[in-house]
Amino acid sequence: MSYANRKQMSGNRPLAIAMVALVTITLGYALVSGLAYNVVKQTVEDLKTFDVEDEPPPPPEEVPPPPEQQQVEIPPPVVAPPPIVRTPVVAPPIVSTPVAPPPQVTVTAPTAPPAPPAPPPPRIEPTKPRADLRSYFSTDDYPARALRNGDEGTARARLTVGTNGRVTACTITQSTGSSDLDNQTCRILERRARFTPATDDTGAKVSDTVTTPPIRWELPPER
């Protein structure tokens, strides 16, 4: 009870005593006079109004403590792993040990007997022309195109003579510088030249080759 309430109750104490006395007298009168129970009940309820003691105030509500702050764990920073440095592996130097070559053994082969002497070559009678080969050419044989072009020159040929004494092949060994004159040279020799066939040591006729003397092609004098 507060101090103001206590002071008020101290001031009203004589009044309260008077009221208690009045109530006692009333109750006694009621018992004597036989008043109804309701009057007594009403009087008692009126007395409750003058209750001296106040109800104690409710205890103050406890303030709940503030919630505890949860500490947030900060994850550690991600650190990249250091780069892998590959150290080149240097192969150890290869030291070659010189190996002495094995001793060479020279095997001397037995001396072969001397080869028998070669038989003497067969005696061949060479082919011979029946006339001078240059006599088979005349100014009338001059090729027309070579004559128009004014071609001149000297030719030599290698002739193959068959067993019948006639030319079977002609090869120019010295050119006149004109294909017309070279071709005409071989053509005349193959048609006109005659030879005595060559013979071996038994007298049989065999093929042979012969080289012609220089054959000169000159332009005929103007007529």
C-alpha cells in the first residue's frame, strides 16, 4: 500500500470505527427484531466496500532477455593452389666406353693357278668394196630441197655389210649439217654399193662393218 493510501486510511480510522460500531448495533438490532437475512447480507456487502487493505499490485512482467546473436561463421577465402612447376628431368649423359675392335685376321687365299691362255681370235678376211664408194655419187643425186636451200657438206657413214655383199644398215658418223644430204648419202650407199663379203678362218662368209671415206656434197655449177 502506498504512503498516500496509508495517510487516507489513517484519516478515516475514526469513521471506520464508527461504522463498525454502527454495524454491530444494526446486527444486534436485526437479531432482536428478526430482520430478514437479506438486510444483513446487504449490510455485509456494503462493508466490503470499505476494505482497508488494497490488493498488492501484480508483479512486474519479466522482460525476456534479448535473443543471443548467433555468430555467422565466415567461410575461409578460397585460395587457388600454387601452379605446378614441372622441373625438366635431365637425363644423365651417356658415356660411351670405346670398345677396341677385334683383331683383324687376314686370311691369305691360296694363289689361283694362272688362267689358260685365250685361244687366238679367228682369222677374218674383212669385207672390201668392189669400187670407190665416192664413185656412186653424182650431181644428179643432189636432193632438190638441199639444192634450193644451198646446202653443202661432208658426210661419213658406218656400213654393215651382209653375207651377200650388200649394205644392210647405215649410220652417219659425220653429218653434213643437212638432214636431206645425210639421208641421201645412206640411201645411195644402200642401193648402189657392192662389197666382197668377209670370211672367217674357215672360209665361211660373215657380216662385217666398214667406214666410208669422206663423201663431199657440193652444189653443181650454174648452167
